[in-house]
Amino acid sequence: MIIPRNKSVIPACDVDRKKFGEIIELTSDIHEICAYKVGASLALLCGLPEIVRTVECGAGKLVIYDHQKAGTDIHEETPQQFMDAMANSGVDAVILFPQAGPVTEYEWIRAAQVRDLGVIVGGEMTHPRYLEGDLSNGKNKDYSEIFGELGLKYDPEGFIRRQAPETIYEIAARMGVTDFVVPGNKPERIQHYKSLIERCGVKEPVFYSPGLIAQGGSISESAKVAGDRWHAIVGRALYGASDIRKAAQELTSQLA
């Protein structure tokens, strides 16, 4: 277990340096917030060691790094170099979305494990047209029309084959990974992957869900499906709020 609580809210800090400091200041004393997720843009802007120091000094909580999406490069040398950087920076855990195949998945997970880094593996993302056969357009744009205007003679579907997430989750589970990212706006998929992972020998899987609030997912509904160990990853609904502290308190109140 990476996070010491069974359920929590994890702020997704896809923000600038100033807003990041504001989030830490306004939420660090909320017990249901145990970790902060930082992405590639903030890491490139500030540097991961500085981010870790900011969290340790202001909150004393965990830092989860999400490279958006790590685990998609080659299987030789790169995972070792990447995980050395993670370990040396002081982050507590990394999120991997190993979409480049099973060999890459194995080597990236193993590289993290041998450095005692927490490993959180995702297989299915929340956005439209991710899996093959998916022709959805999302909320604000008609991509069928956009692709047609580009001159495509067909309407392109998702790139990732439909069964790929199941294989990703199964390999991770059989390697001893217990923490997984599942799409918070698709509760039926959370239940499906929970059953699959448990069949692979993980008795008490821990789930992390993005895609909440701004992308249509419900904290209370997803929490019920995911079981006793579940963490809500919340971005825009938190950092975009006029009152960040109040938003954090309202979000954490939904965990029960």
C-alpha cells in the first residue's frame, strides 16, 4: 500500500509554480489528502527535487509522479535511467501507462521495483477514442467533422486494441503490483478490472481514478464500485475552483 489511508483525494497538480504552492498551502492539513500528483509540465518547469522539497516542507505528504505517459519507450536503458531520476528526486511513486507492449511494461515495472519506488499501473484512459471501436467525440467538439475537414475519408477510431488494458493489468498484477489507475468516469470498467486483478492473485487491489467531476465521473459512485481501497485523482475541479480549500473539503466529504 503506497498511501496509508484506504480512501483519499489526490490533487492532480497540472498547474504553474504559484498555483502549486497555493494548493499545498490550502490543503496540506486536510487528513484525507495524503499525496499530490505532479505531471510532466510542472516537473519540467520546477524540477522534481524542488517539487518534493515543497511538498515535504509544506505538507509532509507523498509525491506521485505522472509523466503522462511513462512506460511507452524502449525496454533497454531508458527505464533504468528514468527510474534512477525518480529515485534520486525523492518521489514516492510513479504512474505507468505501458502502452508500448508487454516487454516494455515488464522492464519499466521491474526498474521501479528494484529501486523501491511505488508503482501504479494504468491500462485504460478516460478520454474519447482511446480504444478501438470508440468513435465518441467528448463534450465540446465534433471530431468526426474535424477529421472530415482534414480530408480523411473515414472516421478514425481509438488506436489501442480493446483487450490491451486487460493484458496490461494482468501482467502488472502478476509482477506484484497492487496499485492501479482505472477510469473514474467509467464505473462499469472499474468493476470489470477489479474482478480481473483479483483473479490474478491481488487480494486487496488499490485503485486510483482520474476522470472525475470535470470529465463526468462521480466520487461517491466510483468509490462504491472500487471497494475499500480507492483514491480519487482530482484536477480541474480542485485547482480551478474559486475557493480551493472549500472545494477540497467538499470533495473529501464524498469519500464516505
